[in-house]
Amino acid sequence: SQVLDTRDVQVFKVTVNGQDAQFAFGEKHSFKGTPLEITFPNELRRGQEAIVEISFESSPQSSALQWFTPEQTSGKKHPFLFSQCQ
């Protein structure tokens, strides 16, 4: 499993290597946010890569998430999301 930090996001779906994965939020902490625990659908071998995709929606209260519009990126084709506070 993998635990990620979140703050005020709604998660709809998680996949690992293209397969649906179970996920659950832990107990919310006042300033650390809420842990999101992802349970991988299959056990990974040592050194095996995992592509984790999370479908989510942020909110104005979602601190540390910042968006670039396509025009603000070097390729000018796609928006870009980055996070801070890791």
C-alpha cells in the first residue's frame, strides 16, 4: 500500500497499473491534512514500477495545490498541476 498526504480534495477513483485500487482516507489532522491510503490490487515485485492514477477534485481550501494554465507552460498545450508541502 501507499499513503499520500491530502487536504480538502475529493477522490473519485484510483488505479494502479491500469487496475482499480481500493483507497480510504484516514483521520484528518488540523494542520497536516488527511492521509489517503491506497491498497494496490496486486503485490509488486522488488524494483517493479507502479503507475498510480488518481481522479480527484480540488477545492479552494486545498492548500499547496497550484495550477498553471496551458499558456503558462513551456509547451503551451496542457495545464500543469504541482504540489508543495510534501
